[in-house]
Amino acid sequence: MKKILVMMVAVLLAVSFSHVSYAQKAEAPAEKFDDIKAGLLKRLDDRIKRLSEERACIAAAKNVEDLKKCRPARPAGPGGEGGPMPGGPGPKRPQPPAGQPPR
């Protein structure tokens, strides 16, 4: 029983000290902060530009085919053509005949 209690205290101390050392490492120097901030602002500006171009394309679309041209290109799949979109609909499930409740 004494061994278990000592081990539990040791684990709790190790966890509490590791948190303190992690918090100290997380602080970035001022030069690094400026680089990180500049990188984030550049990414935001690039995204705003891309979204503005996409919005203009959608606003100018006259039909569904024009809308499809506004979408970003999908990455090539194993066959060289665009693959399924991540998180898209999966395979279709068979529907029960009319009049039968779904399972």
C-alpha cells in the first residue's frame, strides 16, 4: 500500500513539474513573435485574395457549368483524375422498398 501511495505522489509531482517546464518553453522571443505574426498575416491576405477571386467568379456565373469552373481543382487521385472530396458522401445505401419502414 505504501509503495502505491509513493508512486502516485511521484507521478503527480512529475506531471505538475512537466506542465511548468512546458509553459516556459511555449513563450517565444520577440523576434520569433514578429516572424510568426508576419507569416499569419500573409496567409490571411492570401486567403482573402483567393476568396475574393472565388466570390467574383461565382457572382459572374450565368449557369451551373460556370459555377463548377469557380471551384478549386481537386487533387489527382490514383487514376490521375480528381478523387472524391474528403468528407463527401459515401457509397449509396440500398433503400427499402416503398411501404417498409427503414431498419
